[in-house]
Amino acid sequence: MKQQFRMAKAILAASLFVAPAVITRAQSQAPPVPSPPPEQLGALAPENLNKPRPKPPFDITGTWLHAMGPGNSFRFSPPPGFKLTPEAQVQYDAAKKAAAEGKAYHDDIGQCWPAGLPVLMTRVWAIAMIQKPTVIFMISGFMNSTRIIYLDGRKHSDPDIVIPSFNGESIGHWEGDSLVVDTTGFVNDHHWIDNGIPASDQLHIVERMRLIDNGATLEIEYTMSDPKNWVGEWKMTKRWKRVDDTDITEASCLPDLNAHLPSTSSKAANVR
């Protein structure tokens, strides 16, 4: 009887050592846990830059300046028959009243707020454009404001995590001889389309960019919507010329530098 008890005890003790080994061996033989998908590569990551891609129809690398001239105003004025929302109409009417009285209205740019898209594109300062296979960088001579257009196939950021900005998040793709750029993710304050017409976080801009005149002219067709501020879509076309004798230099906007402008220094002149 004692011998049987000792044998059972020995078997139990041995099993306590064997069981962990069996479990460990089973775990080692389990299929590997799949690795998480790689995060989006940066636009300038060598691996991203070197991916095979079709050759783009054009390269806009260079310095460009809004060409002005007939039918090419620097303003993004609304089309005939436009209809604003009641909230935006209040702003528009106030701007017209201030203009009639010789006053500025919400001169945010004069107080060093960014111009924001689309106004940034037609300011009287040139824009340096640098095109890579995955991205286009645009640096304006006005405040050195930077705009980035991604060309690497990424999608727009989730609206819940996108960081709103004055120039928005621009995603581009090629269609025939045109670069189509879709921009969303705008801020909801201090952002204007035109005098008295605000832009909101619902602003959506689609641009069709083409090089014409043997590459001497950049033409952009705009389609813009902002259901918080106007009804339907607004369309307009702007043109830029190459300025090969111009460079973009460092620029800063400081309120003190604009102190001589009545719209930035006088509350009576700058209607808020």
C-alpha cells in the first residue's frame, strides 16, 4: 500500500513538470500573430519616393505668380445669382456696409492671420512649387505660408482626427493631362473666401490643374462648396505665369510692421 502511494506521488510530481513543458511546446507551435499593417510612409521617405509610378503628364516645379488681367481677377467673388445662408448673409451685408463707409471689414490678413486656401493662391506674392513623385510643396512669399498636396495614393485623414488648417489637407491624383486636387479639413474661424464671405470647416475645394501655353501658364479650375455658408457649388478658373527671375525669401508677418495701416491699428476703421 505504501509503495503504491509513493508511486502515485511520484507520477503526480512528474506531471507537474511535464504539463508546463507541453503547454510551452504547444504555444511555440501556434501560428504567429500577424503583424499590423505598416503605417502610411512619409511623403519624402525613400521607400515611398522610389515606388514605381506612371510618369506624370507635367511637372509644375518652379515659381509662379497670379497673372491678373481680364477674366482673371485675384478675387474669389461668388458667381451671379449666388445664394448665401442666413448666417453668411449677415456677414456679407456688414462687409458691404463697411465698404460703403470706407472701412475695412474683418481685415484678418492685415492682422497677420493666414490667408488660407483659396485666397492664398492669388495674393500678389509669388509661390514656389516643388514637385516630387509623392508630393507637391507650395511655399508662398506671403508669410511663407505652406501648402502640401499629397500624390502617393493616401486617403483623406479621418474627420475625427484630422488637424484643421487654413490650407486644408490636399490629396491629388492624375486624370489625363490634369492634376485633380481634393481639399478638406479647414479651420472654422478667421478664414474668408472673399470680402464678407466666410469659410467654414465644411469648405470643400476641388481643383483641376493644367499646364497650357507650352508650360508657360498654370491654369486651375476651382469647384467650391460650403453648406454652412452658401448653396450649391461655385466654379471659377484662375491662371498663373512662370516667373523664372524670382525667388521666395524668408517672410514674417508681425502686427507692428503693419501699424501704419489704418485697418490694423484703428478699431474705428476695422469693423469687427
